[in-house]
Amino acid sequence: MIILGIDPAVNNLGYGVIENSRSFIRVLRSGCLRPGFRKSFEEKLAFFCTELENLIQQVRPEKIAIEEIYVGDNIRVALKIGQVIGLVMGLGLKKGIPCLLIPVREVKQTIVGTGSAQKEQVKFMVEKLTGITGLKSFDESDALAVAITCANCGGFGDRSD
């Protein structure tokens, strides 16, 4: 099964594509989409839409797993990230691909063993679990962690409420 993991953001959207079978998890592709800080929010959404449509067409995922928003102090940023998540879900659902929102703490718990893990710990464990090294950003390692968590969660029921 091919799973596309997404770490949503406004300026740096991480993605990771894995192939999951009973005996292995293999990274097919990962990276970060960067529309440019000076672009308007609408231009960033258009960039993400185009790039993600191309990615979905190329890798043909069977599932899309998206990290849920962590609402910190900045509600405006959280609302914009929510719009990015809606865009990703819309693209997937339009293609008939099931989408799953996974809480940040669940990703950290699955990958590191504790829901309060730091980004460096998640990156370290993603590299250990996949056998790859030199991930360029935390956005990329977080997206792979989301995909791996999806692969390990078994069922794919409605957990997005």
C-alpha cells in the first residue's frame, strides 16, 4: 500500500510517500513544498494545489494521512493551516483517496514512544525506522512520521471528528 503523509503548514508543507507491506516500510519520496514567504496566502494555496495534484498523480497513493493542527498561541495561523488541510483532503477525496487526520501526540507516541517527543527525536527515529539518512527538514521527517503512523494504525475508520 502506498501512503502519502502530509505535515501541513502555510510556508513549508512537508510530504512523505511510503510503500507499506507486512514485512517492510520503504520511502518512495519525500520533501517540502515551499511557495515563498512573500506570496499571498491565496497564491500559496494555489501553489500547494498544483504541486500536490502533480504529486498525487505521480505516486498514486491509496491513503493520505495528514497531521492534525496543533493550536498554539496563534489562532490565525491555525485557521490558515486548517484551510491547507481542507485543500489536501479535497484533492484526495476528489480522486477517491481516503484521508485520515492523525493527532500530533499520536504520531510522536507511535514513532518515538512518547507523545511529548521533540522534533529531533522524531527525525532520528524516522531515519532509524526507514534506513534513510540526511532528511533535509523537520517538515519532511514529520510527514514521513505521519505516513508511518498511518501504516501502523491498522484500520482506517472515521477518526477525523
